[in-house]
Amino acid sequence: MNTHDFFLSLLTVVNSMSPYLLLGFLIAGVLHVFVPKKFYSRYLSRENKLSVLWAALLGIPLPLCSCGVIPTAVGLKNEGASKGAVASFLIATPQTGIDSILATFSLMGLGFAVVRPVAALVTGLCGGLLVNRLVKDDTVQTTAGCCAATVESGNRLWRVLRYAYFEMMQDIGLRLAVGLLIAALIGVAVPDEFFLSFGKQPLLQMLVILVVAVPMYLCSTGSIPVAAALMMKGLSPGAALVMLMAGPAVNIASILVVKKSLGSRFTWIYLLTIVGFSVLFGLLVNAIGIGADIMPSCGIHDACCHSETVAPSVFQIICSTLLTLFIIIALTMKFLSKFKRQKVSSADMKVYTVEGMHCGHCKAAVEQAVGKLPGVTSAKATPAANMLVVTGTADESAIRKAVEQTGFHFKGRKE
């Protein structure tokens, strides 16, 4: 493998995606700060088709991963959302987001950028309607104390920028960076037309992708360069869409948490809807011909069939530099927090181990659930260190119950 080709491949993909990623993160920050949490639950309480539709439409632009969406969805249930609306939100939201839609357009074209949110909408709508029809009320367990709305203070513009370029970078920056590196590696290491041996068996390609992608923890944005790189090596557009739909929407951890929080029948509908509709949309994409212009003969370094001799613009270079700096700063801070020693300054402060937190939404869910307990004056979670610091007089059994009701694993006092 030629190192020069690898770095050229990496730089070209980053230059192509960075402007759209930065814009997508900014819009996500605006949604986070300016759209009240109650806005979502207000339209989701009725057990009808309209609430299911609203849940999918409201979830599609949100930049929530398959783990972060779970406490949010359960929180909607606690605020009165119907079980079908919860399922619709849970299925549609992690498949895409405003950031991943723009990133998809930058690397895979308009067709994929349109198909992804449409597929998420249809999948969420059908899954929600099935849950409304097949899941009894008593099989969906309401978990109190999860994801209650918090009051954030401070300048709104600063909160937008902090969420967009620091908190979100901490949540998905590593997966995004890994996705870019894997895409560049595929571009130079995988032989051209590698997947063409499956050319007459596109369904087999999709099944292979499902076996690999479903158990894994994939990011809706970080999976884009990987899918594009695989297409350039001969993977069918339909199989690439299966990766973009099923990979971010579900993983083994989310399956276990959904089963525990929402019931077995709910979980089966949730899983089979995602798998079934990803294959159906994959077959539809192949039949329509979306993505056919991303030819195997074009290397990943060609940035979707543009000539590699075209130099990046100054704007692209600036965006790539900013994106790289944001990721490095956020991940460095996250890494350092792992080794930060928590000083217990009073007898009322206790440090616990909580596993399963992966992002800022998981962190917020745990903090809010524990923070509402009688006797708790503050609760601070650190996902990178699997740590929860609680100040107050609440006993361990109450804290354990609050944490486990959000779907995370409480391991007791930290030594």
C-alpha cells in the first residue's frame, strides 16, 4: 500500500465532506438550543397515525445515534407519547440527521441524500403503526425519571457553537474519524471491482452487510465515507444503502436496552422493521439506478468521479482544517477526562461506575434521572470514564434503580 496514495485519498474525502459537516453540525446545534423539548412530546401523545408521522418527521433532522436515541425515546414515552410514536421516533431518528444528509450529498450525490430521509420516514412510520396495532399497552414499561427537560443557561449563540463543535464532536468525532480513515484505506487497499464477484447476487451483498452492520455501533455520518468507498470498489448501491440504514439504526447494545425498557414484542417489531425495510429500499435503489454513476473504476481519491488533478479550494482547506481542529480538541478533552481524578470533598459525595453511556444524550439521561431523586443535590456523569458522581443523601439502591430505568448498567461504588 502506497502511503502517499492513502493520505491523498484521506485528504480528498475530508475536503469534500468538511463544508457540509460543519454546516450540518451548526444546524444541529440550532435545533438543540432553540427547539424546546416539550415541542416534540406535544405532538406525539395521541395513539393515531398522525402522532406516528410526527414522531418520524421530528426525529429525522436530529443528530442522535442508536444509543442516544433510546433514553430520548423513553423520555418521550414518560411525557405522554404513544407507544407507536415512540417506535417511530426510535426507528427513524438514528438513521439520519441534518449533518448526515448534507454529508451524504457531498460524497454520494443527491439521489442518496434524498433516499436516506425518505427511507427513514417510511421505516419509522410503518414500524410505529405496527407497534400501535400489535403491542399492548401493558407491554411497554414506562421508566420514570428519564430525560426530563433541563433548563440551560448562558448565551444562546455560545450554546449553539459549544453543542455543534464540541459536544457533538465528543459524541461522534471518533467514529467519524475512523470512518474517514477506513474509507481512505479501502480506496488504496481493496482491489478495484472487488465486489463485482457478487454482481449477479445483490441480495447476497445486502445480507452480508446486514450480518456485519447490525451488531456494530455505527454512526450515520461516519458510515458515509465507508459506504462510498465500498461502492467505488463494486458494492451495489442497494447494499450501500442497507449499511447506511441498518448500521446506524440498531446495534446489539440498543437491542438489549430496548428489550429491557420497552418489551420483547416491541423489540422484535423494531428490529425486523429496520432490517426488512433496509433490504426493500436497497432493492428499490438498485432497480431505479441511484448511485450507478459512482463507478468502480473511480478510486476513492477521485472524490466521486471528479478528477484527482483538481486542487481543493481555499474554502475547503479552511473547512477541513477547522473540522480537524474541532475533532482533535474534543477528543483530547474526552480522553483526558478518562484519567481525571474525582476528589471526594465531602461525605455526601459518592462516585459510582455506570456502563453503557456513549454520548452526551446518554450522559444527560443519567444525570437527569438521578438528579430528580430526593436528597440528591447534584449528579455528574462522565461517559468516557464510566463514572457517575452524586452529591447528596440518596441511598445507593435508589440511585441504582434510577440508572437502570434509563437502560444503563449500574456497577456500584467506584473504588
